[in-house]
Amino acid sequence: MRYAYGVAMALLLGGTAFSLATGQAGAQIPQNAPGTAALAPRPGAPMSFADLVAKLQPAVVNISTKQRIPVRAQTDPFEEFFRRFDPNVPPSGGNSQGQGQGQGQPRTREAGSLGSGFLISPDGYIVTNNHLIQGLTGTGTVDTVTVTTIDRKEYTARIVGRDETSDLALLKIEGRGLPFVQWGDSTRARVGDWVIAIGDPYGVGSTVTAGIISALHRAITNTGAYDRYIQTDAAINMGNSGGPMFDLNGNVIGINSALISPTGASVGIGLAIPTELAKPVIDSLMRGQRPSRGYLGVGLQPIDDDSKANATGVPKDSGEIVRSVVAGGPGARGGLQQGDVIVRVNGQAVTPDQTVSYLVANTPVGSRVPLDIIRGGRRQTVTVAVGQRPTEEEVARQGGLNPTPNSNDNSPTVTPQKALGLSLAPLTPDLARAANLPADAHGVIVTAVDPNSGAAEDGFRRGDLIISINNQLVTTPAQVVAAVDAARKAGRSSVLLLVKRANTPEQFVGVDIAAR
């Protein structure tokens, strides 16, 4: 399960039942080849999807996995009691220092998952979601993957490749003349189009649901190049993950991957990875290559509220703030700085549908791309040589993104200790340790928050570290007060604070100052 804003977004662990039973053995054309177009219902509300489904179901498979995971041994509450009568009773968990079965061996249990997939070639290549075959610990893969067809034939699958960033994986089973389906063009999909989803929700067996496309380019995390889903009201439940979403011509236009629900069951908000994003990844995996995607090496935040928009002078939903910059990365080498607002990438406007991550990820690695930015209220252009995105493990090892200061402030250090409803103090080593901040952190720490202030409504907490205001570094409460006063005198209605909480990455927060 994934949860967003308190809403359960169940990553579907179910499977799409798949059939090899129909069609002639050895058939070498896709189940959804152009010759089957006559089976598609007439435009409008169809009377039945039956003929189309009969052709598509054989190419959809159920995927089940198994792996052994370590478990913590439970202490037997009666162990010490029995030991009084028999000192040879071994410790619970089988970790006896003497002779005994399981001596010193860690305990494990078998775990598994159910999901879906679909064949894309007659020799057994299968597309599914990475989260189905990834280890439950978040690293590595499961021990075994079994593919079951709609006629209950079972195959042991080999993991050809997987890509955590896009949540896609490619499997291979041994076979010939297997029924398969072909990719469609998701860029031609329109809101209101009919779609069909085939899967095995909750392991009940092959299940077909139909609905319409409810939205395109739906973002659910507001991060990353692959946060662009097709939303549908066709029932998607746990068990549909990795299964195909078809248009009425029988072409795959999406891979069902997630749902948004307060209960974990379908409420009519299902999400599929569009084929425009999925197919290049699968093509790379089939060639034995790691998917190539552009990379700037910066952390980004959308300008998604009025406070950030007013503070930056950029219209809401029309740019992204550079939250942090990887030292030595492509963005740093190109001159990007923390606090820059990127408004265009290679001439294309940055919007919620076209994020910086999406635009850059789909830019050829090595190409030089102009970025239109707002820095200090002035528009300018920097040119960046797009790099190759590292693996997710390498990105994680970077320990977040390192801020690159772009200014200095030598304001006086003795002034009032309160601003914006916050009690403030200079950061000391003791306060940094108490707030679980890095030893090299610099800024002004929040020691208390007025519960009736706007700062409390904005989510500020004791221990938060204010690093900068309007891209001016601060190290004393006096500088915070001075920056807020300067913004008011300049007629601004909000200020932009860069805030760090414990060991989490820095975040920009727009704070309304008009009535404070």
C-alpha cells in the first residue's frame, strides 16, 4: 500500500489471469492485430465488449512470487519459568549455545505477492510492475516468479530487467507461439474514451472491468518524471497491478499500477502508466540496457500555492523552485543555484502536466538545453548539459541534495527574538543535536510556535531550521526580522523561507506576511 495525504493508494498486488487457450497453436500475430479491429464496438456506448475481450484475455497472465524474509524471534514469556525446572531449556528462537536443531540460524518465513502482466511477444516476454517482483525489504528481487495462464498452465519466469524509477519490469517464460498483444499510442487517448482493464483482483480469477478515461497526466506524488498517470473509473483493485489497460481497438495504452482509495478498495480512481512512458523503458530492458533518462541533479518544488507564487513573483503552477543542487552535478556545472525558479525547459513551459523532471528525463543525455529561470526577480537563461540519471541506489547514497548557497548576509546579530509567530534562536551545536540536525547545518532554529499564528497553520514546528528568506541566508533572528520587514516595505504579501527539519531535505515554504 502507498498512502498519500492520508488516502490509501494501494499499489496493486494482484494479478491478471491470462489465457493461452484460444487461437491456433503457433499463431505469430498479436491478439490485437489490425485484423481484429472489426471486433471493436462501434463508437459510443457499446452493447458488449465480449468479442474484444475474448481476443485479449489469452495474452494476460497472473504473476505470483515467493521469497523468504527474516523475522524477529519472539521471546517466550514462559522460558525463564521452565528454565527454573530444566536449565537445559534452549533460548527461544533456537539460538541455544548448546546442541540443538536450528542452532544459531536466523528464522525466516515465506512471503509472496500476486499481480498481473501481459505478453508482448510470441516467445514469452511479459511486462509487469517492478513492485511485484522487488524484494519486500525494498532491495533485490523475490526468489521465484510463477506465471499462470487463464487455462491454468504454470511457467517459471526469469526476470530479464527491472526499473524502479518507472515501476516497470520485464519477465521471460519459455514458449513458442504464445498469444500476445501490441502497444497502442497513449498520446492519442482522450478524456472520455472507453477503456478495458483485465486482471486478477484479490486472486479471484481473470476479471474484466470497463470504464472511461477520467483524466490524463494525473500526478499523485508531484515528483519524478513518471508521475503522469492515466486515471480511469474502470474498477482497479489489489491484484490488477501490472495488467494492461486497452483501448477499444484492443491496443495497450497503459499498465495498471495503482489506485487512490480511503479504504484500499476501488472507489473509481484507478491509475495506469501510459505507454508513451512505458514502452521506451521496456524496449531498453529487452535490449539488456538500463533505461536512459536525462538528469539535472537538482531537487525541485512546484509553485503550487499563492504564498510561493507571491514570494517568487511567478504565477501559480507555472514553474518550479530549485530546492537544492547536487554538488558537481549537471545543474551545478550549468550554473543553477538554490532558489532559482525554472519556468521553461528548452522552450517548453513548466506546468503541472509538464514538470521539469518530465521534460528533462525525456531529453537526450548529453544534449545542451537552455533553461529559462527567475533569479532575484530577474529573468535569465542558463544552458545545462543534460546528464544520465544515476540509479535509485546512487541517488539515495547522495544523502539527499546538497544546498549550494548563493549569497551572504552580514546583518547585525542582536535583535528581537520573534517573527511570524515564531520564537527564534541562533543555531548552536547543542540545539542542532537536540533537533537531530546535521553537524554542518547553519541557520536560525525555531524554539517555539504560537499555536494561534499563521506559522502554526503553515506547519512550522519547534526544531525547524530556517536557512534563508527570499534566498538570503540567515544565521540570527535579527536577520529574519530584517528580511520580513524589508519584504513588507517592498510591498510583498509573502516571503519564501527555506526550511530544514531534522535529516529530511530542505523545503521552500511560502509564508503570508500581509496580516502578521
